[in-house]
Amino acid sequence: MFSEREAQPLYLWFFRGMKGIFSLPALILMTSFVGFSAFALESGVTRGEAVFMTLSVWALPAKMILIGAMSSGAGLATCFLVVTLSSIRMMPMVASIVPEMRTAKTPTWILLFLSHFVAITAWVYATQNLSKVPREARVAWFIGFGMTLTLVNAVIVGVCYGVVAAFPPIVAGVLFFLTPVYFVSSIWATARHTVVKVAFVIGVIAGPLFAMVEPEFDILYAGIGGGTLAYLIDRFWFRRANASTSVEGEP
């Protein structure tokens, strides 16, 4: 099915990846970065620092956590630790998507470079569209999308940093809140296994509860505890139920 398209030069696939900037996930993320600009301004982060964060810390929640830690007076080691812990969730995304892009000739340094752009928006968009791209062109396609999305959001932060000061707080809040709303709906819609949906439901319930009990470690407890519980439920309940159904259905 890719015979004609595989013959096309890689730069065309790079430009096709760039067109992803007009997709719904990218547009929602861009509006959220307008809200991030307001948050950075109110927290005392300079324009240059906010733009640098956008380019170097490629995950909106990680940037929010970093600014929150900085605003609370946390030290460098603490800021490093909390951002690292929040970004560990990217590892399964990288592990699942990079094998779909690499070929036998793909250098390791390119794969490491690509991993910088893997966040929930890029992961969801790539998961939905990589199958439509020939394997030899997937690296070029994803670089086009990831680099364009990062650079455009950096420009948005730089331009909107002073403009958002004139926005009512409710408007900036709504713009920023669009991202978690989209993330929630996207993760649920793209979940292919029951265990993912079980973990999602447990996380939605456990997150607010742990936020009231242990606000400093709520994400850690809800993530590890909820994920472990979801795995056990899937292994000892759903899988056994499916196995029993299969046995009963055999002649």
C-alpha cells in the first residue's frame, strides 16, 4: 500500500509532519501554552526563562511543576527531582513509539533526539497516524511534527507572555485547562487494553483522595498504587474471566 509513497523524498514527509501543527491535539496544546504564559508571568518567571523551559522541558505538566517548585523556594536538587519524577511517565511512551519509527539504518543519536519531543500530544498524534506513514519516512515525519510543535509553542510563549496580563484570570485558566481535558479524553479513546482503562479510573478516583491526604506525594502514590492495583485486577479478574469464557466456548 506504500509502494508509490515510499519513493517520495524524505523532505516531503518532513513537511507532511509539519502539517500536524493544524491538527486538533496541536491546536489545543497551543492554546494551553497561552495559559502557561499567564502562569509564568504571575509566578515571576521571565519571558526568556519561560521560552527556554518550552524548548528544553518538553512537557507542559513538568513545566508547571518546575515553576511551582521554584515559587515555593525549593532548591535545585528538589526541582530536579520533582521534574524527573513527573517525566518518568514519558518512558513507556518513548518505549512504545520509538520502535515504530526506527529502521536498521537509523542512528541511535537520532532516536535520542526524537525522544525529546515525545510527550502526550505527540504520542497520541503519532499513535493515530504512524501506520499511515511508510517506515522509512517515519523519522522524518515525526521530526517535522515534533520540532514544529515545539518551536511554534516557544514563539507563542514569547509573544503572549506580556499580552496575557490583560486577560481576565478566568480566561487564562480556561485556556490552560483545555490541555488536561483533551489528555483525559485522548487517553481514554486510544486505550487498547482493559488494564489501561482500569488504571485510568483508579487514578481519577485516587488522585484527588491522595491530594487531600498526602499532597506532596499524591501523584506518586496514585500512579504507583493505582497502576499496581489495575495490573492485579486485570491479571486475576479480567484475564481469568476471559480464560473461563474461552474454555466454556470450546466444543
